[in-house]
Amino acid sequence: MTPAVLVGLGAVCVATVLISVYGLRISRTTGDFYVASRTVRPWWNASAIGGEYLSAASFLGVAGLILVSGIDALWFPIGYTAGYLMLLLFVAAPLRRSGAYTLPDFAAARLDSRPARRVTSVLVVTIGWLYIVPQLHGAALTVRITTGLPAWVGAAVVVVVVVLTVMAGGMRSITFVQAFQYWLKLTALAVPAVFALLTLGAQGAPITDGGAAFHPDLDVTDAASLYRNVSLIIALLFGTLGLPHVLVRFYTNPDGTAARRTTVIVLGLLALFYLFPTIFGVLGRIYTPDLATGGQADATVLLLPQRVLGSAGGDLLAALVTGGAFAAFLSTTSGLVVSLAGVVSQDLFRGSVKGFRVAAVLSAAVPLVVALATDSRALAGSIGTVFAFTASTICPMLLLGIWWRGLTAAGAIAGMAAGAAVCGSAIVAAAVGGEGLGPFAELLAQPAAWSVPLAFTVMVVVSKLTASHRPATVSRVMARLHAPERAETGWRPAGPPA
Amino acid sequence: MSQEPQRRPPARIRVTAPRTRAAAARSRYSVSRELAEQSELGEMFIRSLMRSQLRLALVVAGGFGLILLGVPVLMLLFPSINGMSVFTVPLPWLLLGAGVYPVILVCAVLYTRAAARNEDRFRRLVDDDRSSRPAWSAEPE
């Protein structure tokens, strides 16, 4: 299987670099670099958002989780998708209209405060790093399972390709790369899934084994409690609102209305995509049950084509799936690196393109070190943890900042700090203490259900206490966030004047 | 970054980013925004636009939340649902694995339309206000 897989893997990496080099030709200004000068059309942008968002957790993790925990796992893709619904409802258009480039820019503009900006920057960088690490774990796992090469090669390849593409083209070329990678990922799951179903159907082999595939007896984990499912959904719904690589994409829409249209398309693309990991997961419950007990559930997607289809055809499809998996690691990582580099370079290097490139290297190197030094956990689970952290920190600042005039800089800082402190320590305590914590284990492992309301409460209370320090600019900012652009003075793409 | 510098076509410049203060893109201000910012009446328009947009978002989110919550609640209340299946796929799997997504899409489309309607209403209000007619003579749509 190694040659075909290696070709597939290499092809994805080369295509990624090529597209970004092509993009370099049209990437001229700082605006191109950071936000593609806001000239990206909804379909392109939506594909790019889909490409960026569907990470290792979606591509490998969902199927693996279905294998291990059955129906409870279906809440993950629902949460990932519905998070975008929340984004559409509460954030998309105002955020686009804010005119800021990054989350810290938004915080600074809305709260008129340097400290608030700095706290947001620190959180964004932390979240980005935490999010990149599972991608690199996924890459390591993929390379180890499919090629037999040492695991670190996978993580290193992803980081090198990402740094090359980001340094080459910035946001503009990344948009093309990401859009390409959404469709690649969809193909890489859809084709093998359809093939497998057709083959099994033609052979009269069991597809669901008369429904036995759905039986909870196949689950390796216990059924999740109601608390865990609710807390998970809260984390995923609200966590999406604060993801830096997702938010930076909204600035590339021409206006607020386009931002909404883009989000609706994204929802369609995500809904379509998630059908396939689910099919893989269900088939896996019959054809690869050994992976669940062996702690390698995340490899289900990679190994299933060969288990189902056998030799030749299976090899080709395995190559396709591996390529798709790499597209997932590359696109999410590069999206994160772009947004982190944007933040870091502005805060440390005054926003020059050279600074952006240095920052890109920094943003990718730190998580690489962390990924090499730690072991992989279930991918979907660790991404879920990052969502909980985001939901407890960035999300309240963003929601209250957009919809509540009363938010003050002190309130935002206090809320973000409180959310980060309790959510972070809960996750660490759960990881260290494990099951020894008894009834608290679940509360700590999946803290969103209480840490998100807590962060909101702290933010509101402190804002009320410091109400005399409301930024004087708040009316102007609110008008900018919410007033629609006029149709006839609608903004046209920047470029040489006609 | 601020107002367009005196109509000179922007020359292709060496890339820099003087935007740490993030007071970005004022040049894109529309008339309605300028107005909304400067007058008390404008601020009132903005407040009412925000209220209606927020109410809309909360209603859609609440509706979706109820539907989402409805699935496990139905399963708890009527355990017989767990026994039903379509082509061997149990109903709960079908609902959670596929059925939820069209609901999400419908919510998204409905919201987008309604939000655009709210904004149209705001635009018309502001326009009426500018064309010297008393703002409150505008018929509510």
C-alpha cells in the first residue's frame, strides 16, 4: 500500500504549494496578505471556510468516535455545523462590518483599550496553538499507519508545507488553497464511501448487518450522560464563534450581506460533508471493530477502504483518503497559522510583511514542538476541549461586544480571564486527575456548561460595576457594526482605479 | 486608512500595515451610517435595528435549540422510537445523523431573509429622514 499512499500524500502537498505560488502573483499588498483585500466571492470564500474548518477532528475524528461511542458521537458533527448557525445569527454580518482584521483588532476598536487588545491577542494565540496540536497529532498518526514511516515525519511535513505556503502567498493564495482543499476532502471521503456501499451492495455483503451496526453493545465507551452531551453541544455551538481562523475569513467578504450569504453556503457544504464520516463510522463498526479496542479508532477512515474493498481498488482509495486527510491537516493548520501570524506580527512586528513571515514560522514551530512532545488523544475529543476554552473566553467578549452597549474594557478582560482560568484549570485537572475525581470528573472534563455562563456573568457584572468607563466611541462603533451598507454606494473590490 | 486622500489614484506602494489602532476603513462609510452616527434620531434607528436583529437571532436560535433538544427528549419520552428503523437504520440515528442538517439549513435561510428585510426597513427609514419629511410620518412596514 505504501507507494500509492505516498503518491497521494505527495500530490496533495505539491498541489498545495503550487496553488499558493500561483496565488503569489496576485498577492501584492498588505491587504492581500492579511485578508485577500476583501475581494473573495461568497462561493470561493465558503469553500475556503469549509476547507479550513474541516480539520483532523472532522475528517478522522468523527468516524473514529462513532466507532467507539456510537450514537453519542453524532452530536459532534451536529455541534460543528450548528456552531456556524450561531455564527450566522450573532456574529457574521456585524463582524464583517466592524472593519477590523483580527480578533484583537475587533477588541481594540470596540473597547477602545490596549490592555483588552493584548489579552485578546494572548488568548487567540493560545487557542490557535492548542488547535494546531491535534492537527499535527493527526498527521503523525496518518503517516505512521499508512506508510510505516516514523510518526514525527507527518507533523514535520505539515508544518513545512504550511510555512512555505503561508510565507509565499498570505491570505489571498491561502483562499485558493483552502477552497481546493474543501472539495478534495469531500471527494476523498465521498468516493470511497460510495464505492464501498456499492461494492457491499453488489456482493450482498452486510452494510449495517441488519441494524446490528447501530447496537450500543458495539460501543467501547459507556453511554454519555445527558450532562456531557449538553455541555459538549454548548462548547461546540459557542466555541465556533471564537475560532480565530474562522473569524478572519469573514473579513474577506465584500460586505455584511455577502458575509451572511457565505455562511449559509458554508452550512450547506458542512452538512454535505458530514454525511460521509458518519457512513465511514457505521461501516467501521462492522469492518474495523478491532481499531476501537486497540485505541486506534481515529484510523478508521484510513484503513476502512482496504478492509472493505481488498487489494487494488482499496489501495487507490486508501491513497485518496490519505491525501484528503493531509488536506485536512494542511488547510486547518495553514488557516490557523495565517490568523495567528496576523495577530503576532501586528503586536510584535508592527505588521510588516517580513514580520508576518517571521510570525508565521513562530506560529507553526511552537505547536510542532508541543505535538512532538505529547501523545495523541482521541482527535474529536481534544478539539472539543479547545472549543470549550474558546467558548469560555473569546465568545462572550464577541457576543457582548456586538450586542450590548454596556460592555467595558475592564468587564471584557475580567470575563476572559475568569473563563480562561476556570476552563483551563478544569481541563488540566481532568487530564491529570482522570477518573480519580469521582463525580467531578465529568464536570471538569467537559466544563463548557458551567464555565461559559460563568464567563458571561463575570463580564456583565464587572461591566456594570465599571459602567462609568464605557468607551465614548460606543455609539459610533455600534452604528458601524449594525448599519447595513448601502446598495448603491456598495463597495467594489480594491484595485487599480479604472 | 481614513478619508480618501484627495482623489489621487493610490500608487502601488511598498507593503506596510499602519493599522495597529484598527480604526479601519472609514472611507467605506455610507450616508446612512454617517447619519446614524451623528444624530440622536440616527442612534435611535440603530438601536431599534439592533433590537429587531437580536430578537430575530434569538428566536431562530431558540427554535433550533428546541428542535435539537426535542430529539433526545422524544427518545426519552417514547422509547418505542428507538425500535423504529428505516432500511435497518434506527430512527434516532437517522434523525441525528442526517435529519438535523436540513433543519439547520432552513433556519439559516429564513434568518438571512428576515435579517435583510430588517436592514431594508432601516435603510428606508434613514432615507425618509434625509428627504426632509418628518421621520415619523413614514408608514411602518
